[in-house]
Amino acid sequence: MDLINKNIDEFKEKCSVFGVGFVPTTPDAAVLYIKKHVRRLGGEYICFSNVHTTVIAADVPVYRKMLNSAAFVFPDGAPVAAYMRKHGFEGARRVAGPDFMEKMFELTSDGSLSHFFFGSTEETLAGLKENLEKKYPGLDVRGYYSPPFGNVSDKEDEEMIRMLNESGADIIWVGLGAPKQEKWMARHKKRVKGLMMGVGAGFDFHGGVVKRAPVIMQKLGLEWFYRLLSDPRRLFLRYMTTNIRFIFYTLVGKK
């Protein structure tokens, strides 16, 4: 079933990948749809799930429920999109969070939508602010905030919600890393007025802290391998365990 040109509202069936319901679409179709309907989707959240987070969701029911409670889950991983195509959704393509961000910045650089960046570190946010002001001077950015790393009190949480809502931002970009950002968005669904989008490493890429893989590697579905080579100490165990489980679940036909 070719869903490239279908409106997301018309999707009567999502593609289940190990129990996670993904929207089979393309990067351009996804960003155009979200831009058009962002205000209607206020209070909801969107997830970009790669192999790592999809496998976590397959193994952890609570996390799987968080993903499936999102307005949309896009396949931020070439193997996930390939799985979808293999199972009858020929139009499914990888919708990478960092690319989605850039397309949205380009489309809203006229100030048509407003943005807030919630997450990461002060250093990364400073780089992000500098880069966005240079590249998209007309972008309407309402704020940048790096939340405390550990647990926060209910009072502190309410203050952060108030800050986000008083900013009036249409889009709240959430960069807390997975699975923390999905937990945060699920907890704050309907409490935060803007549309939340969990983009994790997107903050690092656009902030100039981490270099993205060459385009050819992205197109070949090898961005994960480039990141592994760039940071093997942190990513080796994670990638090897979840990638192997993804292959195993695919071979055994896990639902």
C-alpha cells in the first residue's frame, strides 16, 4: 500500500513494529502535515523512534504504551522504515528527527510558527541559539531552557510548565534523550499547551556539538554506524544489544 501522498488523517491502519504503531510516510509529507496542523495538535506529543527505542518498547510494556500514546510515531531509523516496507507499506521512509527539525526551521523561518527548546545542556543550547540566529534570523524562538538533570519537585515542575505555556510557543522541542524524553512528554500531555516533539540528539547536531554522518551514510542507513565509530565507549553496548535483538525479532516474526 503506497501511502506517500495520503493525508495522515486518512491512515486507518498504522504499521506495527513489535507492538509500536508507526505512521508510514515520508519526511516531506510529515513535516508539511505537522506544520499545517500544529496548533490543532497542541498539548499532544510526537515521537521519533529508532531501532534502539523500538526494541526497548518491544521489551518494556510501559514504555511501549508511552510511544503509542503519542499523536504520531515516526520511524527515525532506516531498519525500522525497511521493516515497514517489507510488511506492505511501500511508501514508508525514514523520518529522522534532526532532518525534521531542519525542514521545520526552513518552513517557519518567516515567523509563522514559534519554537521553544527544552532540554540538553547550557553549552549545547548556546551553540544552538547561535547557529539558528545565523541561519534562520526570522525564526520565532520563544526560549531555551536546560532543565535540572535529576528529579525535580512538583513545584519546580509546575514552574517549568508555566514557563513553557507562558512563552506561547507552538512547538516545544524536547531534547532529554530517550527514553527520558518520551516519559516526560507522556507525563505532560495536555499540561503543556504546545506540540511537544522528542528529538534527542537533534539538539546536539544543530547546536554543533556532534557532527552528523556524511549524507551518503545517511542514505545508506548507516548513520548509526557512523555514530558508533564517533563514540564507541558510550554506544557500543547499546547498539550491539538492541541491533541484534531487532534482527532477532524480525527473523522470528515478533508482533
